[in-house]
Amino acid sequence: MTGGVSEMQEWFDIEELEPGLWAISEPHADSVTSYLLGGRERALLVDTGLGIGNIREAVEELTGLPLLVVNTHAHYDHIGGNRWFGGVWAHEAERERIQAGVPHEQLGALTNRDAFLVDPPAGFDGASFCIPGVPVTRTLAEGDVVELGDRTLEVIHAPGHSPGSICLWERQRRILVAGDVVYFGNIFACLPEADFSAYRVSLRRLAGLSAQIRLVLPGHGPTPLGGGDVCQIEEFFSLIADGRAEGRSCRTPWGPAQVYTSERFSVLLKP
Ligand SMILES: [Zn+2]
């Protein structure tokens, strides 16, 4: 099966950010980054990407440790590779959607060949592509701990992007795995399940940690970011909330929105 393995290496763009920490990105217009953290006893895969390449094969080339898999939230671009695992851990508020999966009809962008920046692996069939549901075998709540042996990550419930979005905080190494709560790019606070006020509260909490954060690992865009970048986003959300940022109307797949543009990111809100 070595042919399949090298094909996975071609599909995924894998970067070892530091010993025991890999960013696994995908060459697609809907690019997303998953992360692998190696501990002494277990390795943790945070999010499973689009599900176009076999992320399990890619990860097993990097570590031989038993794998835990966490979904930061249930959006299709973070749960696509769940199919290669028997179950995942996630927040209760995301459980139903992870277990339901996503039907082919809702995955238009993943079946459009023009969106692929390199050819998808040979086994990928856009015409029938869907994301099957998998069981959530452990629900994660605020303050829960994910133990990898010599590495411990605390769950921070950070709703706003979605109701059950979580971040993972590795206090010892000062790493925040941020999911879609923090990233540079288009920040879709206009999604039907998004909540701008809850998002602000979550960002304020994370900004409170920012002086302690060494690396922020975002779900999209450039990686890693730093603690100061969390503050930048938090401050811009405050400007918007106080009416001190100028927005303009735009259209999104979820309907009309207001877009507020900062230097390195934009925030899209329901009008
Ligand atoms: Zn998302």
C-alpha cells in the first residue's frame, strides 16, 4: 500500500512546527488545517479536515502512538476525515451534527474540480462524495482534560462561531489550539448557527490568556499565530460592536451580510 501512502503525502501539506507538533493543511480552496500533537502515551489529532485524502494514513506516517481524535466543532471542513476513525470526541452541542454527517448535496465546493489546487487522490469520487456520521464517544465540556501522557490539554468552551466550538489549551507549552474561533481570513460570524455576542465573550476570555500564549494554532489561514493576534481580533470585534468600524453589504452563501475589513482578516455579520 506504499503507493497510497505517498499519494497522501502529496495531498496533505504537512509541516512540523516544533518537535511533536504538526500542522496538516489541504490544497483546496476551502483550505483547513488540522493538527497532530504527539505525547508520551498517545497522540492527539485535532480535526480531520475535508475527508478528500485519508488523514489517518498521513498521520500514521508521523506517529505510531494510539490516536485520540477531537473535533473542535461540526463544520464539514473539520470533520470530513472522521470516516477513517471509529469515533471522535467533541462538545455536546456539536454531537448531533457530527453523528449525522453531511450529505452530498451540501458539499458543492468539495465536488467542484476547479476548487482543487492539486489533483485529489485517485480514490476520491466527487460525484458520490459525502461525509458519513461517526459516533461521539466522549463529550467534552469546559475544564475537561485531554491527557497524552506527558502533555495535558484543557478544554475551553468558546461558543460564537458555532454553539459547541472548543479550543484546547496546553498550559505547559503555552499552545492554544483554536479551531475556528481565531484565524486570519474571512471570519464568518454570519453563519446561521453563529452568535456574535457569544463570540465576543469567547474572544475576551482568550484575549485574557494572550500574554501566556506562545502559539495559536488556527483552523484556517497562516499558522501559527501568536497571543497578540487574538487581541487584534478581539479588539476589532469590540470596534464593530461599538459602531466604530465601517461595514459594507455583501452576499454570502447564507444570505446577505455586512463585512468589516481589518488589515489581516474580515468579519462577516448578519445584517
Ligand atoms: Zn467552522
